Amino acid sequence: MSHSDLYAEVDRSAYTNALAKCSPITKTFFALSSLILTVSAQSILVPITIFVICTILILGLAKVKSHLYLDLFRYPTLMITLSCVIIALFGSGAPLIQISLPWTTLSLLGGISFSVNTFFRVEGALSCLFFLVLTTSITDLCILLRKAHVPRVLVEISLLIYRYIFVFLEVSEKMNTAQKLRLRPSGWIKRIRSIALLAGSLFIRTLEQGERTLVAMNARGYDGTIRVLEDFPAPRKITLLGIVIFDFVFVILIFLTVNFGVLMK
Amino acid sequence: MIFRLENVSHRYSDGTLALDDVSLEFERGERIALLGTNGSGKTTLLNHLNGILKPTSGNIYFEDKPLAYDAKSLLNLRKRVGFVFQDPNDQLFASSVKQDVAFGPLNLGYTPEHVKQLVDDALTTVGMTQFADKPPHFLSGGQKKRVALAGVLAMQPEVIIMDEPTSSLDPLAASDILHLLLRLNKENGITLLLATHDVDIVPLFANKLYILDKGEVVSEGTPKESFSKTELIRKANLRSPRIGHLFEVLKKEDALPVADELPLTISEARKEILRLIDEAVKESKKRQQ
């Protein structure tokens, strides 16, 4: 799946998943509290449990396609694996292997427990965020951000960027095809030149689009603030309570496993 | 008179004279077509009617009062005169259909409940209720156009201005939009002003037609009157509707006794053909006797 396809799929999922009609407050509350639990836990037990729970919610309850969920993990996991290898090799802690060289001593695998811990924390945290991203639409998230008193300008700009990403994705694809059809020269330098041309004209297009959108917004009485209809289902109290209890259980678990020793300490 | 333009000219900052001494007027409840080629000044003219552009010279009257350009008067004007732009991507900026339709009424300062009601009504009118929570990039061209129209309808305008209502739509979507507009005109008394270069749709909806050529109004009247002036139509780089053209040829080349006011729509053509056959039958009966 290409990058733009992946984004489009994630976006589609946010609107079409089985939890789309569920209150965004509930979903955000669950995702953020699980995220905090995951990153604050000392042992790998908590992140693993949260990862499993989030995955079950995403695939089972929200009915997101499993290949999409796996695809999302691919790049971050690749990156975190590389980082964890470095941490494991050179991290602080009692080294497992020491190699003596004439000018220095290499202490290796000292950070292995920290590295394993980091790996599972990141994967757990990712699953929490993917839960939010795959089940909640940008519209709902932006209304929430506004309710949380995030500066207006930020929210308004994110909304506009979100909308026009898709317009320009389409435009750039068309331009790309047009270049190909007119026998875009092969070869590195020439290739870069035609991509630069494409980017340049796309940039001019965005400026023109901005002008036209502003005119159209003015025609409907725009006065400098984008007002939003705060209209989404209210959270069910029982679900919120359930999440609070869930979190509480995990807080206890975190305290119980402070000294849990799978490759710890 | 809901709108009256008096010797309006507009010169863009680059020096092009886009409107040259245009005078026109229309009544409440009319269905007006503004016909002209690309670059004939249609869009410039429309942009004057809800205060996007100011005339360089001349006057515009809305309900016999000259247009004022302060923020408050403009908001009031834009509430009453809705503008649907040619490219729905210019107009649909919000992240969901519902939010986009709500934008206008929210700017008018209505309560959320009232806005919700207006949004529901507007989406029902254009038949897009099931897409309320979808983002605009999920929609087809025709659906986007309908949502853009709903965004204007939700402000409960008295006049709807639409630039190229059928451009880049497939035939079915185009005829849907036209029927919707006609219904709004008939049931809600909304005055329609549509700019187009699609001559075939003009006789389907308009009761009055202005033809623009190089920024000037070169003809005004009913579509039948205007399309009968074939010389003028050709000079403006336009053509008659296909059906009108057919009857023009039948009259000129084949000397059929077609009425002076050429039929322009299918139903008019049908009547005219039946009339011609009728007369021919009578004629031959006379001859037999």
C-alpha cells in the first residue's frame, strides 16, 4: 500500500468503523488514559496487556480491517526496533559482554532490559494512539480540541489543512499522470527537475485555492472565526465509569509490578 | 425590483474592463439566466451581487437601496443573497458535510439548536441527509454541488446565485440540480440567477435571459425572443439550443412553415411538430376536395 493510500484508508476507517457513532469523549478518554498507563508502567506486563486490549477493541469491536492495522505498525516498529538494538548494545547497566580492545573496553548489552521495556512501551502506546486515530474522525477530534481550549487558530488551521490535503492529493496525482503521459524524462537529475516543477506549480495552486476559498467563505459571512457546530453523541456515563475502573485496576497493577523482574533491574 | 444594476462597469487592477456599462434588473421570484462565453464577464457580474466585488462605476440597488459595503450590511446582504460557486472544492472547506452546511447559519449568530434544524432541513431538501457526517472528499461531483447548495440554503436566502450550476456534472446530476432549483423557485419563491454557457439548459429553467458579450449586455428578454435573434447569438460566439437550431434549419433550408418564435425545448418542439403535421394534413385534404 502506498503512503497516500494508507492515509486515505485510515481516514476512511475513522468514518466507517463500527465505533464511529460512539462518543469521541469516551474514545479519547480511553485512549489517553491507556497511553499514560502504558508509558508510566515499569514492567512490560502493563504495556503488553494494554496492547492486547487495544488490538481486540480495534479489530473486534471497531471492526477495522486487520491488514490496515498491521500496515500502520510497520514503519514505527522498524524504527523502534533499530533504536532498541542500539539501546541494548550501548545502554547503561551491568554489561553482559565485555570486549577488550587495546585502546578501550567495549561494554555490550548493558541496556538490554531497558531496551525490551522501551520496545513494549512504544508498541503499547502506538496501539492506544491507533485506537483513537482509527475510530475517531478529525472533525470530532477538532471539536474536542476546541472544547479543551486549545488555541482557536491551531484548530482552525488543522481543519483547513485536513480538508485541502485531499484536494491537493488529487491535484498532484493528476499532475503526476500528466507528466508521465508527456513522457517525463528518465534519469535522476531530470526526474528531480520534473518533480520540482510539479511541486512548484502545486504550491502556486495552493495559493490560488486559498484565495478562492476565502472569497467563498466571505460569501457566507466569514468574519475571521470558523464556528463549528458542537454536535456529537454525549458519552454514556456507564462506559466512562467502566473506563475509570479499568484504569484503576491498571494503576494497582503498575504498583504491584514495580519490581517485576522479566529482564528488569 | 429585487435587484437593479445601473450602468455598472468594472475594471480589474490589471486594466481589463470586465463589465462595460451593464444595466439590468429583476423581480422577486424570477428565474434569470446569464448566458455568455468564458471571459464574457458573467462571473464578474455575479460577484457584484453579493458584494464580493465593488463596481468601478455605476450603482447597484438591492430592494431599491444602494448596496453598502460595511461588515454589517454585507452580512445582511449575504444572508439574503446566497452564492453557490462553480467549483464546489472552493466552497466546501469544512471537514464534514454537516459542519460545512452549518458554517453560514453559525455566522449569522443563530443558536446551535436552530442551526441544527436549518442544517437538517437544507440537507433534506437537497437529498444528502445520509452523508451528513461524511467528509467532502467522500462525495462525487454532483453530491458536492448539492452540499454546496445546501450550505447556501441553510442561510434561508431570498435569491440564489449560481455560477455554472451544471458544469462538470454528468447529465443525470445536472438535471437533478436543475429540477431542485426549479422546485426551490416554485415552492419557496426563491429568485434564481444562474450564469452558464450551456445554451441547452437555458430554455429549461429561465423566464428571462441576458446575453453577455465582452462585458456588455447585448440582449435581454425571454429565451424565445433572444434565441430568435440568430445573428446576435452568433456574434456573441454562442449558438441556439440544439432543438431551436434544428427548427431554424428546417425553416431556412427546407422552407417548413415553422413559427417565428422557434421552439427550444422538447415539449415545445413536440407541440410545433404536431401543429405542422396537423396543418399539412388539412392542406392535403383541401387539395383532394
